[in-house]
Amino acid sequence: MLNTTLKAFVWMVVLLLSAPVFSSSSAEGEPVDVAEMIMHHIKDAHEWHVLTYTDDNDGKQHVSVHLPIILIDGGIKVFSSKRFYHEEEAIEILTPEGETDHYLVNQELGYGIFHEEIYKLNEAGLLDFDVEGHVTNAKPYDFSITKNVFTLFFSSLLLFVLLKAAVKSYKSDGLHPPRGIARFVEPIVVFVRDDIAKANIGEAKYKKFMPFLLTAFFFIWINNMLGLIPIIPGGANLTGNISFTLTLAAMTMLVTVFSGNKNYWKHIFSTPGVPVALLPIMIPVELVGIIAKPFALMVRLFANITAGHIIVLALTGIIFTFGSVAWAGLSIPMSLFIGVLELLVAFLQAFIFTMLSALFIGEAVAEEH
């Protein structure tokens, strides 16, 4: 029984790891663009592409969920991204590198979409490009619900439901041992409290920052776990988005700066033990450090999560790069190993971000010795 279950699990993982390549494959006989396949699965988009299959007439059929596009351009304009994603409306261009690219237009709406960025069309109903291949058309204010935005809403709701259920079990009867989801949540809360908050902020002041630290830990962890779905069709890569990690890092910086006490600012503008003549040099360095620390948080989370997805997809793509199923004997076990390793990385990156945030806050609220 155990052997059968293990085999079923392995085959399931093999199929899931191979799925993105199959769904993005070129026509039969044509080489697969592995780089394009990888970028397709890790970047944001205005549609939720699930899979691509070949119909009875050897034509490609795309299964997608079209998300709403919301623009502010002389008023609020809302329409489905389906009005963009039509191959017959794709316009091919030649990039400065001599490669063929394309963009989508809807002349009725007056907008075009290039690399998932929306622009206004010119009088001819097209996009203009400079010599470096950048679009020069004006852009409307884009508040569209993209894959990453939808995942953000979903993970927030999921986090609220899980923690609400855990709190409810305590409110009903706080005397019994943890039950249900609370049995899973409580050890993590205690871990964040004892090993992160107390250890870095101190016994006297940690409680004030527990809501922020717990929210950051669970939110990053849940989105890291959801971010593993890009190895199968239909996934989103929220924590692999630099804008998302930038926002989290900015929140840490704001909490740190606004929590800083007199001793914290004294170390920045009048560092103890530093000669007065060196203060014009030290003060700019310390001020840069205020931004450099959250910048490191931003890059660390973004780079580690994105790199894991790229490695898994690249290993799977080896089969199609060399055009031989024999490579599956190497690429699939390696992809499985990296995929399992990412489960650890998902937790580890949430821990590192929360721990360093607590460390920075602890430095800001520490009393003078």
C-alpha cells in the first residue's frame, strides 16, 4: 500500500513539473522556447492562463481566465482583458536585437498592451517605439486586477479565515488544549514571540510589535507556499514580484523609523565615540543605512523565491531543449528535489524577513547602555 502511494505521488509530481512545458510548447516539430516558457510562468499578467492544447484541426486552443482591466483615463474605464488577448490582433515588431516580438491592440478601446503594460494608441491605432525598443506612448493609470493582485486578495482572505478559526477555538473555551487549526497556528505564534520578537526587541517592548511581525510572517509564508504553484499551469508568483517585496520592506522601514527613540537618532546624527570631524561622513552613511537595510530585505526575498521557480522550470525544460525523453531521468528527479527544497525555502524566507525586521526594530527601540 505504501509503495503504491509513493509511486502515485512521484508520478503526480512528474506530471505537475512537466505541465508548464507541455502547456507552452510550440507546434509539433518546432523547438520550445524555454526562456519564454519560464518568463510566462513567473511574470504577472492581465489574464490567468491555465493551459494550451491542440484541437482536432491542429490549432492551438488557450484556456484562460480573463481578469478585469481598470483604467483611469479621463474617467474610470472597466473591461475584460479578453478584449486584448486575441492572436488575430497581435502586431509583430522587430526588436533592436533583431528578434521578433509582438504587442496586442484594441483600436475600439484605444489601448495596446506590450509586455503586460497598457498604453494609449497613437492616431494610427498603433504603438510607437524608440531606437532602444521602448514604448513612447502615454500610459493611463492602471488599477487592473492582475494575477498577482488577485493572489494578494486571495491570500489575505485565506490568512484571515485561518487565523479567525484559530482565535474562535480559544474564545469558545480557553481551558482545553489547542484544537483544529489552532494546533497548527499556536506553535508558530509562540515561535515568533519567543525566538524572534523577544530575542531581538526585548522582553519589555516586544508586545507592541507582535501584530506586525505575526502578520508579516504568516503573510509571506502563505504567499511563498502559493508561489510554488507557478511550477504548474495557472499559478501566480506574488513574492517573486519586486513591487510586493518593496512594499513589505517599506513597511518595515516605516515601523522602524517611527518607532525610533532618542537613542536611535543619536546614533545616526551623533554617533558615540566618533570624532566631530568625522560626523559629516558618518551621518550620510547612517542615513543611507536606514534605506539599505530594508532594500536588502526586498532583494533577498525577491531573488530567493524567483530563483527557485526558475531552476525548477529550467530543469524541466532540459527535456525539450535536447528533444529527448531520456533527459527526464535526470531533470525530473532534480526538479523534484528543488521543488521539495522550496518548501523549506518558503518557511525560511518568511523567518528571515521577520527576524531581520525584528532586529531592525529592536535597534530602533533599544535604550542607551
